[in-house]
Amino acid sequence: MTPAPAAKPQPAARGDYRAFRTITTRWMDNDAYGHVNNVVYYSWFDTVVNACLIEQGALDVQQGQTIGLVVETHCNYFAPLEFPQTVEGGLRVASIGTSSVRYEVGLFGQGQPLTAARGHFVHVYVDRETRRPVPLPGKLLAVLETLR
């Protein structure tokens, strides 16, 4: 017996996200087809997540003892983004584990109600030196709870 097909991914609404960051597209972001190349979206995901954590004092990329490593990524694309265009990245936290977090990011054309793309990053937080998983630090947990 063949399993039923999975539901087709759908765009998400602005109200599904807790924090936003404005991103300016660059000329070099467009590919030969006239829209932003798919690899750029992952860079934006990384920027939205890490900028939020740094600004909230939950991540010190230079000297912090705990760092987040990406162990999983995914993206669904719904509408093209292109240069010149302003993009708004929405962020929420879908789940929090002992040492891991699933961040969900939605990318919106400026002022648009639905995502042009949405996806997720899973970070495992590790000791900077040993690269072994560690429990999420208290400050990070506090920030993550505001994004859930």
C-alpha cells in the first residue's frame, strides 16, 4: 500500500513570526534567471537568527564559550525575490531541546502578507573548544522563549 502524499507546503503569514529584520538585496544576489539565487536565502536565514541572538546578548561569536552549529536546514520557495528589493526576515522558535533549537525563518517581500520563502535551521549548541553538546545557557534560553 502506497502512503498518502504529504501536504504541499504553504506560505506562512507575518503574524506567525515574533521578530523581524530588514535585509537589503544586492546586485550580486540575482542569478542568471533574474531572481535571488537559492543559496542566498540560507545566508539570510543565518543573518536573521544570529543577528537577533547577538543583539539580545544571547550569543558572543568572538569569545562565548557556547556556540551554535547548524545540523539541519530546509527551505520552501513560494514567490521570487529580486534586486532591487527590500526583504523582511521573520523569526520564531519552533522547539527547544536540551542543547538544540529549531529556528523557523520566513522571508517576505517588503510589506507582503505571506512568505516568499520559509524554512528552518536546527542549531546544536556546543562547547567552543570540545565541540561537544552543552545545555543551552540561561540567557539564550530566555531569548528563545520570547521567540517561541
